[in-house]
Amino acid sequence: MRRRVATNLLWMLIERGLQVATGIGVVAMLARALGPEGFAHFQYAQAIVLIAASLALICGGEVVVPRLVVTPTAAGQHRLMMHALVLRIGGAALGYLLMCTFLLVTRPPPETWIAALLLGISILLREPAGVVVAWMQAHTNNRPGTIFSLVALIAKAGLVASLFLAGTHNVPLFAATFAVEPIVLASLLFIYYLSRTPGGRRVQLEPALCRQLVSAGTLFWIGFILMMGARRADQLILQPSVPLTEFSAYAASMQILDNFTIVATILAGGIAPMYIYSKNALSVARQNVAYTALGLGLIGLVGAVMIASSAEWIIHLLYGSEFSSASRLLQVAALASIPVFADVGLSLLAVYLRRPKWIAMKWGLVLSVTIVFDLIAVPRYGAMGAIAGYAVSNAMAVCFGLVLWWRTGRSVQMATA
């Protein structure tokens, strides 16, 4: 069993690693093909889509997977899957509708709203199809999902490379290649699931079960929406306040850091199951959370210093000379990203204790601080003001995690006494 779990985890880590590496290559081709202004339109559209996509996670894996595990029959699992699918389709439709409403109200240039509508296809497909991924996780079999994800990723990367080599500079056309990925992935996932589910199995919709799933996942859902808002609100505030070239330089820097900070999530995903989640004693788990946060923080420090010291070379290698102004932004933002690593480690305590309320509270606080700080700093200092807001919000997240870690320590002491 341990070998099966380790193999399953390895497949997940391989997928994330290849996604990061391929993502860097795809973004580099995008930036070079579209130039600073075209890249700015694309990144702004993507920020809008990512926030809207969070609404589709109304019934996430943290709700579905445990219920699938304790449901012994295939019929019972299929019943649960279909209800989760219906809820996610409803959330995805709501997210896409709200995105369209935002575009109608703000009236961005055609390059932005057309790209957003195409990129938004992922809202309608990726998370609804994610119920199949949850089903695979419940059966400790992530290998098919990893393969399907990589096939879809290769299809997108191949199309982007083809347009890049053809000298294309059209923003909506590149956005269309991004829409191919969720279409391919959703098709493969549903075909795989249906091929292993007996045919003719119709499910009667049960409102009571839908309400139960929504109730169980509401805090996780709200927390994820707040997290995505906190991570992308800076771009929504910055874009109307600065020239497109400055916004493009900021977006290019943050794109690099997004791929850098995801390393913390990958490492935490490999560490937590064995060293934290498997511990019965809160005192031991809490101690291991501290070690994990400290270790991840040190990794973040080393990585950030390396990125900051070679920022000019990284920007020139990935984006070209047109994005040279991003070098200074990347240097400062890299150092501001260090707390993200520690925050990922500290967040494992809330997951261990199954306290989604803590996670929602943290991201609500971070989002509020980001919006207030950026509304004050961005009009005065532009992209540097947004980076300052990024640093303050990351520090706030770590402080929140440290307070909760300290409070659980007091609880352990009181329980022992």
C-alpha cells in the first residue's frame, strides 16, 4: 500500500514539475511573439479568467475525495460523482457569466475581451472535469490523470510553438490555443471515466445531497475564491493605472514568480502526508509544521536571492530585450516572494486540523490588505507600489499563520495541564 501511495504521489509531482517547465516555455514564446502591449492584454485577460474560474470549485476535492473513499459501491460513487458534477457545472456557468458581466462593465480593448472569452472556456470545462480527477485520487490512481494532463499540455504547447514559429502576433489566436488544453483534457477524462462505469446508470438528482455537498465545501470554496482574488487583484488594480508596457513588465515578473512559488506547494504536497497528516499527536504535527515552514522558508530565501541576482539574465533569456524594464521589478518582487514559502508550510496546520474557516479568514484578510494597499500605492508608485502590496500581503499571511500556530501551542499546553 505504501508503495502504491508513493507511486501515486510521484506521478502527481512529475505532472506539476512538467507543467511548471512547460509553462515557462509557453509564456516565453507568448511574450516574444506578442510584444509588451500584446502580452499585457493577454495577461490581463488571464487574470480575469483565473478569478472567475475559482467559482467553479464549489464542490472541491477536499469534499468529494473523502466521501468517495468511504463509499464502497460503484453505484454509490457514481451517484456522488454526478451530483458533484452538476454543482461544478453550475459554479462554472456562474463564473463565466460574472466574467462576461465584468467585461461588459469595464469595456476593455477587443484584444482583451476576445482573449478572455476564449480563455474562459477553461472555466466551463476544467473544474467540472476535475471530478474525475477526484475519483482517481480516491482510488489512489493518479497516473491516467497525469498522462491526460500532459497530453493536453503538449497539445497546447505545440500549437503555441507553431504560431510562434509562424510569426503570429494575434492575441485572440494565442488565446484559442490555450482553450484547446481544457477541451482535450476534459474529453480524455470523461471518456476514461465512462469507459469504466457501467452504461445505462442514470442518477436522480437529490436536492438534499446537493445541499449537503455545498454546505460541506462552502468554506473551502470561499477560501479558494478569496485566495485567487488576493493573488490577482493587484493586476486588476494596476492595469488601468499604468501604461501597457509597465503593466506588461510587472505581469512578466509575476509570471516567473508564480512558477517559482509553486515549488513550495509541490514540496509541501510531498512532505505533508508522511510527516504531518499521518501524526496522531497534535504536538508532533505542530512541531513538524514548524520545521516544514522553516525549511520551505530557507528554500524560498535561497531561490529568491538566486533569481534576484540573475534577474537581468532571466528576463533577457525568457522575454527578450523588449522586457528589459522587468529586470528591476523581478529583483524586488523575488525578495518579496520569500514569505510565500513559509506561508505554505504554516497552512498545513489548518489542513491537518481540518479548519477551512482559518484558511478563509486568512485569505479574506490578505485580499482586504492587498486591495486597500494597492488602491493607495499603485496610483502613486505604479508597478513598484503593486510589488510593495505583494510584499505586505505575503507578510500578513505569514503573521496570520504564526498566530494560529502559537494559539494551537497554547491549546496543547492547556490540554496537557
